[in-house]
Amino acid sequence: MGRKKQTVAHLLTHTIKEGDCFVWQSCKDKDGYGVSSIAGKKMPAHRAAYILTNPEEDINGKYILHKAQCKSRACINVEHLYAGTQKQNIQDQIDAGTFVKGELNGKSKLTEADVVLIRSSKLSNRELATYFNVSYSTIWDARNRRWLHVM
């Protein structure tokens, strides 16, 4: 017995309408995005909706992004979606105030207090890397390129 072919109509049976959004009510990931699949391949529900609605469009290597007026990560309304780049995705996050930077980033190895200390230190990058148990480049980034929001 095979799987039923996924359709937009089937996806919509897992949503509720909130304003102009079709908000996914089934399985969600840790960030609140709906999770669905097409032909057994797991993917974000909004991506599945976009692919099923735009089958002729080549979106390989592209992100499916929510337009600025859509405030729901779980929305799968294709009128609220567009294909874009990682750079556009990051800029959208910055514009919406949802971009995670600094120590709020789950992969951060330093805190803002660490960065202040690093920038004021007379120690070399290598010495600081050993002290903080991070790479040389992490210290260099803290001093020169990243953490620009820390004064």
C-alpha cells in the first residue's frame, strides 16, 4: 500500500485560518515551523506548500521565505511565501528583529562579557584562545569582525 500523493488541499486540512494566514496545526519543529513531507521526504510545511503550488519553478538551493507582512512561522499560505537566498533570509530576520546574534546564538562559545574582556586585553589572540578554550579565529572575530553590537 503506497502513500497518498501530497496536495495543497491535503496540507490545508492541517491548518486553521488566522487572518490571512493558514497556520499549520500538525507537527512543528523546535522553531515553530510546520513539518510535512512530499514523497516521503521530510521538509518544512511552507516549503512543501510552495513546491506543490509552483511545480515548474526550480527552487534548488533556495530558501522559501515568509513575506514581511506574515508574522507566523507556521503559516503555509503561498501568497505569503517567496523563493529567496540565504542573504535575503538573514536580512528579513534583521528587519523583523528576530535575528539571533551574540550569546543568544546557541552555537556561541563566548558571552558579551567575554568579548568586552577580549577587546580590552593586552594578551595575544593565541593566549586568549587558550584562556577561553576557543580557536584563534574566534578571538580574532570577537576583536575585529563579529560581535559588532557589543561596545
